[in-house]
Amino acid sequence: MEKYDLIVIGAGPGGYEAALEAARGGMRTALVEAGEVGGTCLWRGCIPTKILLHTAELAKEARQGGPIGLEASDVRVDMAKLDAHKDETIRGMAQGIEGLLKRQKVDLYRGKGRVLGPGRVEVAGETSLELETKEILIAVGSTPAPLPVKGIGLEGVLSSDQILRDPRPYESLIIVGGGVIGMEFATLYGALGCRVTVLEALDSVLANLDREFGQSLRMILKKQGVEIHTSARLEEIRREGEELTCLYTEKGAPAQASAQAVLVAVGRRPNTEGLFASDWAPPMERGRIPADANGRTGLEGLWAIGDVTGGIQLAHAATAQGLNAVACMLGRAPGQRLDVVPSCVYTSPEIATVGLTADEAKKQGIPVQVKKQAMGGNGKTILTRQERSFLKVVTHGETGVILGAQLMCGRATDMIGEFSSAVANGLTLAQLAGVIRPHPTFNEAVWELARS
Ligand code: NAD
């Protein structure tokens, strides 16, 4: 029987990065994967959505290019070609990861990993085998949560996994759930010229972010013809001829909407079913494995990171948590700051946040000062014809230390890195004010805000 120092179950960005780090640190490491190396992020999440969004946004900009001398009003997206490009890109990236694993001598086992007991893992593939190890790291991720309503199994009712596997040029699409996935798909299909309707049960889209994001995005998408219904709870889906009809209640009153397809994006649930074969299992909460920032589950020799822990379901958080877990296994100090996790939404303009919002800080009794900078006067924002863009920075009312930032602007998802460093290192706005930003950039707005 093969013996390892570490067996990682799940080769997403949490698992494969942890495996590489462990191997670099001298641990004999195995990685068990039932599907494809790269996990949700590479095959059914971050990467495919951004590939599709890139083409869709280019097409939208080209269609609207008349006023800036771009004559391409009849631009069309060839979905079959775009899909093939997406698949080829993903396969190339997966091969890159496999190459890294080989180079670091991480043994990759293809099959479903199951924890048999302390230090014992089964790999159920074409033939099953058992492995032994000192440490087990669970990084099995999550899958789209099902919605218990009538008609959910109808053809054309899709999860984000399904729509990304086979993206089609729908003429109309209903999106159930106005969270991060829902709003990214509304942006994507809206840019592709599809008639999009969003049904969100809460009173705002992107409800767990700063309220101004949801309100601004709603106005921007409305201009593109995306219809957003809030306080709208899906009750049933029916097939009526070529179309699917969603019956829902909006602020309590019955309503309905029809489209060619329905995307259900109402959250994700951890992949823990059947993961533990014996009583040797951590206490779980609704399928998730609670773990701290370093992946400790409370069971000696068992670690868990990423979506399966049910905390922040973001690829970069999973990677950071995995690196910390491996550092602990190696007896080193964990180096990743899991208390400062930036979060991004790839809408247009992009949205990015880090740290505390003003409301969150106030709830914690922290005196705050909020500075907001509308970016209507920012050169790069004007010349790239961005929609309503702004930055908000929350500082400690007494010390001026930056506690959080909320951005909605061009390249917000890149710009948030600056604020992540600022929050993590306790920098003040005054310190940011004395650093030159290049011109013309979106980033100049940070300098303007800091000096205002
Ligand atoms: P979410 O929790 O962000 O949003 C789901 C939404 O569905 C909620 O607003 C909820 O109120 C709504 N909803 C639930 N039941 C409903 C019903 N019956 N009718 C109408 N609306 C209903 O979940 P998500 O958007 O599925 O995303 C899952 C996870 O994936 C999130 O944690 C997110 O952070 C992560 N993710 C991140 C990115 C990114 O970082 N860019 C992209 C995609 C997903």
C-alpha cells in the first residue's frame, strides 16, 4: 500500500495549490480527483464565465461603437466557436496544472476519494485502491444547490454547471437568484442581446454586498433591457410549448414570466455526501465541514479548506486556506491573511470589495468615516465610456486606518488589490495619498479620493 505524508481530496484551486505547496515543502503528497484537475473554478466557474464574458462584452462594445467611430453594428457572437475556444483554453490550463503536479512529483489519482478512517483513504475509480497517509486534506468543493420547487427537473431548467458546459445563444433567459452567479450571467446574456429576467427573493440583488452596488447595477442592466424583479420568490416552473413559464410571487402577489431557458443560481452546497465511510468524521453542519482559517477541523490529521467548509466560497480564499493548512502541517507559521479576503463580481462595470462596509463597522461599534469618489471626472473612465462608477473607502474615524473599500468601476477587480494590502497592513488614507498613480488610469481615482 502506498504511504504518503499528505493526501489531498479534490483538485480545485484549494486542493491542487495545497498539494503543490506540500510537495515543495518536502511532503510525499497524493492528490485524488474524481473529475478534472482545476475543479469548479477552471471547469464550471471563474474561468469559463470570464471567457464567455470577455467575448460578450467585446461584442456589446462593438455594437455600441458608432459614436466612437467603430462601425461594427452587425457584430454577432458565434456561440459554437466561442464554446470551442472556452473548452480549448480550459483544457490547456488543466494541462498546465497537471504539468506542475508532475514536476513537483505529486501523485495524481483519478477516482472518487473517500475517507475510510484516520490516515486511510480509498480511491474508487475503474479499480478501487486504498492509500495511507499522515494527514488528509479535504478540498472537495461545492455544487449548485437545487431548489425544491415543482418543475425544477424540466428540460431547459439549468444550473450554472449545465449552462457553462453547453452555453447556447438563448433568445430569452430567466435567472432565478440575483446573487453573484445570477448577476454575472445577467451581464453575460444581457451583453449577448438575450432578453433576461432576474427573479430575486430578497429586496435587492447582490443583497450581501453594499446596497449601492445592487441599486446601481439594477439601473445599468435595466438600460440594457435586463428586467430585475426583487422580493420575487419562484414557486413553480411549467413547460408551455417552446417556452418555460416561471410562476412566482412578487411582493406577495402572483406573477409569471416566460423564456426559452431558466438558470437556477440560488447558492451552492458542499460536496460531502458519502465522503466519510466510518464514524471517523468531523462534526458537520448542514453538510459543511467547519474549519478555521488554517483548515483545522478539530480532528487530528483531518483538514478541510474552501467551499466545503461553507465559509467564503471563493477560489482565492480556498487557495490561501490550503497554503495555511500546509504551513501548519510543516510546523511553519501560516502566512495567508484569511481575515482580509477581497470579493469580486464581474459585472460591467466590475464590482469589488474588501474589509468592512460602513454599516458593518458601525454594527461593531467602530467610529467610521466614509469617503466616496464618483469617477465621472476620471479620464480613463470617460474615454472607455464606463457606466456609473465610484469608489468608497471606509476608515477608522479616529486613526484614519483603512477598514474597507467598495469599488464599482473599470478594472475594480484589479484595483481592489491595493485596498486589500492597505487593510491587511493597517495603512491610512493619508499614506495612500502620497503615492503617485500613473495617468491616465482608473487607479488615479484612488489618489484623488485619498487627497480629497
Ligand atoms: P448567492 O447566495 O450569492 O445568491 C443566491 C441568491 O438566490 C440569493 O440572493 C437568494 O436570495 C436567491 N434565492 C434563493 N432562493 C430563491 C427563490 N426561490 N427565488 C428567487 N431567488 C432566490 O449564491 P450564488 O449566486 O449561487 O453563488 C454561490 C457562491 O459562489 C457564492 O458564495 C459566490 O460568492 C460564489 N461565486 C463567486 C463569484 C465571484 O467571486 N466572482 C462568481 C460566482 C460565484
